[in-house]
Amino acid sequence: QVQLVESGGGLVQAGGSLRLSCAASGRTFSMYAMGWFRQAPGKERDSVAAIRSRGSSTYYADSVKGRFTISRDNAKNMVYLQMNSLKPEDTAAYYCAVLKSWPYEYNYWGQGTQVTVSS
């Protein structure tokens, strides 16, 4: 029953950066592993990153490794995705999600926030 709201998307040029935020409701937020996935129109869903409930470990898709960083602040019920060195191929709607199974099986997600990278 957790509610997720993403923000921080926008239009940036290739090579630029964005920081996405995900605000989660619920007092049991700290129990959940969280992730980000993305989807472009007509494309399959792509996993992006995941983080354990206490932030003890992370997962990144090969396509974003070294460029994106997932983090969380359980005291604030927040998850973040720092996106650096953005490429046009990163253009998609980005979704914050609760993981059902590590590292990219989801059972809840938000409405998404659009990221567009121009060249």
C-alpha cells in the first residue's frame, strides 16, 4: 500500500545531469528494497538500479553503471537517482518502484517522471 511519487525529470543536453527523487509514504518504507526502471514509448521496460532496504548493496544495469547512483534516506522516506553523463539513449519515463524480488521484480511503482536527453 506504499504510495510513490517521482520528481526531478526534465530536458537536458547530452552530458548533463539530473537528480530524480522518489517520495514514499508509509512507516514501513525502510523494510523494502527499492528500484528504478525506465520505459520509452514502444520499448520494453528496462531495469536501471536497485538498493537494499538499508542501503547495504546496490544493483545497476550495465548501460548505466558508472554514470547513475541510487541512494536512499530512510528517515525521510526518500529514494534518489543521480544521473550523470546523460546520453540520448537514456530518454524515457523513469519509475520508482518497490521490489518484490531482487534486483528487478516489482510490485508497486509511481506515476513516473520524464527524462529527455537531447543531442
